[in-house]
Amino acid sequence: MKINLYCSMNVRKLLISTCVILLPALQLVAQHKPFTFGLNGGFNLSNAHETVNYIIGEKKSKPGFQVGFNADYNLSDAVYIRSGVSLTTKGTIHEDAERWIGGSNAPITYRKIITNQTYLQLPLLIGYKFSLTSSTRLFVQAGAYIAYGIGGKEVTRNKTVHSSGETNYEKTSTDTFGETRTGLAKTDFGLSSGVGVEYKRFALGVNYEPGLINIGEIKEADTYSKRDYKNRNLSVTVGYRL
């Protein structure tokens, strides 16, 4: 009986000691969530690094938007890996003017070409968070993205002004992506980097994405026209952690 009682007391002490040792670790696991999820959306200002051997007029940035879902794998309280998917719009605007043959009174045609590109985009980023206060953190992140074009139109608007004051308007559009001579390739790949601030469940970020591949190569092998077109995009987003 004494031996059994002694063994029971030792087992009880061992269980109590084990619980005391494991309790902090269990609390840490409960507090640390490996995965967190969020929603984000914001404003894009896109353009392109474009090199051509023909006249395309003045190139301007094009406003757009993005909305998406992100998933973070938290390696620690400070380091995370982020991916997800977003619907994002990019593109460019070209403007030029051309006077018809016929002297100073000849008509002038003002041309505006708007290239609209809509993508499904997947990022892969690694980031680090710096605590500023108990509820505010600064974050930096960098990595890459891959995107696939799902739609868009290249819209051309012509306004011809005659010396008499008469004005004619013309509008045409073609698919941005496709097999046309100047259609853009659907698959895009590039770098991504950003910085921002988190406050509790909300985040405000600024991100820059330079494309690395030429998506605008002229498709006709016998043409003398050459083009190199790489996306550039600056975005400001607001996020919410679920």
C-alpha cells in the first residue's frame, strides 16, 4: 500500500510539473496565429516603360483601381510571407496632334489612345513589421508578382477641327490582349515592394510594381515597327485584417 501511495504521489507531482512547464508554451501557441487573412483595395496610377521606333505622341499615366484578398503566413510576430489574389487595372494614355496636308488652314486631328489592361494578379512577398506603439506597426515588404490579363480595350478617340470651326469626332476600340498586330501578351511578371502602417486591424500601404518582361512585342515578323512595353504601377491601398 505504501509503495502504491508513493507511486501515485510521484505521478501526481510529475503531471503537475509537466503542466507548469507546458502552460507558457500552450499560451504562446494560442496567441500566435500562423495564418491571417485580409481584404484590401485602393487606387492605381499606372504607366509603361515603352520604347518604340515610331511616333506615339506624349505618354501619360492612367488612373485605375485594385481590390483583392491576401493571406499571411506569420513566421514570427515580426516576419511574414504574403500571397493572395487581386483584380487590378493598369494601362497608359497617349496623346498627339497631327495637321493635315494643305497649309496653315488645314484641319488638325487631336488623337487620344487609352490602353486599358485588367489583370488577375498573384503576389509573393516577404515582409517585416516594426512596432511603434502597442497598436501601431510600420511594415516593409518586397518580392514579386505574376499577373494574367483577363480583359481590356484600347480605345482611340480622334477629334478633327477644321478651319471653318466644324469639329468631327471618331471613336474606335480593339481588344488590348489578343492576336492583333499590337495586342499585348496576357502574362506579366515583375517585382513588387511596399511600405505602410498598421493600426489594429487596419492598414494603409504604398506599393510599386515594375514589370520585367516585354508584353508589347509587335507580332508581325516582317514589320519595321518595334516596341518594348513593360508595365509600371504605383498604388495606394487600404486593408482590413479579418
